[in-house]
Amino acid sequence: MQAKGGTLRYLLIPTVLMLLATFFAAVQYKVPTVLSSLIVDKGLTGESGPWLITMFTLSGAMMALASGPLTGKIGVKKAIFVASFFSVAGSLLGLAFEQPLPLVLSRGVEGVGFAIICVAGPIAIKQVVPEEKQGLANGIWGAWIPLGAFIGEVLAPAIYFGPMGFAGLWLAFVVPLAIVAGLVLAFVPLPKSVPATKRETGGAKARAGKIKPSRNFVLFLVAWLSFNLLNFTIMSYAPSYMQSTGMDASVSGFVTTIPMLLSMATGPIGGALMDRFGCAKQILVLALFANMITTVMLFTSQGAMLWVAATAMGLFATPVFVSTLASITRVIDNQRFYTMAVSIYMFVQCFGELFSGLAAPFFLGVRLNNWGLLAFACGVMGLVGVASAIATKFK
């Protein structure tokens, strides 16, 4: 059942949810830019240190599949509370027990909260926003990860190396998260429950049928996976390639974040175009094609062309986020499958992040410098994504 109200309300609710989720993303991205210092300061090793990042992603991927059914069972409001609880609890555990193993495990607890908010947000938007406005609403919501990543990665060094140190960093994002979550739960008119259906409340046979994805949805997920594989490969390895061409480290980091920054504008714009013209598939195919070309350029170009590639990616490739999220209802056979479909969608995103971290070093070789082979592999994966999107049938 959709909430009643004017256009302003339909835009305000996803905006507030996006701001809340931004702090969840900042919690995730508070580690990468200070990882080397954390390894030294907290007694970690070169092998265990990266688990401060991997454990967060791994627990998020594992929890993603359960987050949809959980939200469907307890409702959006309670799901937001549970997500906030895990994120706050994880940060407090890491702050209380600064030894290597508890610190790594606490990141896993934070990852559970991240996975739940990933799924609860889109489900809330589907319930409260009319179908003809969901493209724009999802475009607004989709800004939370790039905005949170930017805030986390930019502010983390200043906080960690400032007077507050480790304690300040571990509290910097989770305190406002708790405050905003409290305000959302108290004042934002979100549905307390997700409408159940006969199929969702039926027996074991019905539940088993509910989680079986169609061939069309699988094609859609392959396209989404290809984008995430390329996206996280860029985030992880493009700065190293740029530095190998002579670019300053700080400049390479900024160039890499250009697509994320631009996506905060292209998401709502792409969503509005989808609402107005119903062109979700066309936007997805063109964006995936642009992503394939610009990814290859970011691993083969030099100088000014790297800036051109990053800007082009931000303008033309990042609408993949909104075109996929807003199109889940258009590629599944039964709308009763929606909550589980969102869970699978987020699982694929987390899996793409994990797998890209494992696959990229294989193509780069022992010396991590075979950039041509990595660019070729990204091009092939990008082409697979484009073909899958073309083959997907949109309602």
C-alpha cells in the first residue's frame, strides 16, 4: 500500500533515507585511506590487515540474501532499527576491544547493518512512492554509497591523525548515524509492515518457489554483476595504474572518485528520464557500454585522457545504478518476489566487490603491472554485461 501525499513528500522520504544510509556507507569506507596506519598501530599484519575491509564486505554479502525476507517479516521501520543497532554495536565493539581479532570481527558486525539498510531502503521506496515517481526516488536513494564513500575516505585521515585518533574515527560516523536513525524512526511516516501475500505466507513449497529466479532475472543480474566487477576494479586498482604513469598519488585518488561524485547528479537525472519516457532498458544498455569503454580507457590512457575517461564515466556510465535498481520490478515475473529480488540484487553487488579483489591480481600478474591484460579482461566482462542487458526483457 502506498502512502498518500504530494510530490514533495515522495521526494523527501527517499532523500531522508539516503542521508541516513550515507552514514552506513561512511562506516564502511572509514578504513581504506588509513589502512596502512591501522595495520601498524593495532598490531595487524600485511595478511590480516586487509580483512578490516574484506570482513565488512563478506558479512554484508552473506547477510544480503536474508535481508529481504527479514524486512518483509518485521517491516521497514524495524529493519532500519536493526540495521542501525548492528552498525552502532559493531563500532562500539571495535572501540572497546582494539586487539586485531576482535577489531576484524567488529567490522563483520558493521557489515550486517550495512546489508540490511541496503535492502530496507528500496523496499521502503517501493511502498511509499508511486510507481510513476520511483525512478527519480531511486535515483536520489542511489547517491548514498558514492556520497558516503567520499565522506568516509576524505574525512578518515583528518580524524584518525587528529586529536581524537582511533576513537574519534570509530565514532565519527556512527554517532550521527544513530541520531539520524532515531529521527527517522520517530518522525518519518514509513510503513511498519510489508504487505504479505498468499505465496509469501504459504507452506514450504510456496516459499521454495518464491526464491527461484527466472532466466530473465538472471540475465539482468549478469549485467549488474559485470558493472560491479568493473566498478570495484577501478576503485581498487585505477589509482595504482595512474601513479605508474607518473600521476601524483593524491591526484590519482581524486580522478578515481570523479565518477562517484558525478553519480550523485546523474542518478536523479536518469531516474527522472525513466519516469518521463520509460526508457530504463535503453539507459542501462548505453550506460553499460559507456562503462566498458571508459574502464578500458582508465587502464590504458595517460595524462588528460584519464580525466576525460573518468568524467565520461561519471556522466554516462553511472546511471547503471538507478536503471538497475528501479527496474527490478520490470524484470521479475512476479511482484511477490520483490523483497527476495532486492536481496539477490544486493548480494550480487557485494559478490562483485569480493570477486573483483580476487580476480584483478590474477590478470595483473606477480608484479601487479600487466595493465593491458587487465584492461582486456575488463573489456570482455563489460561486453558480457552489455549483451546480457540487451537480452533482458523489460516490462
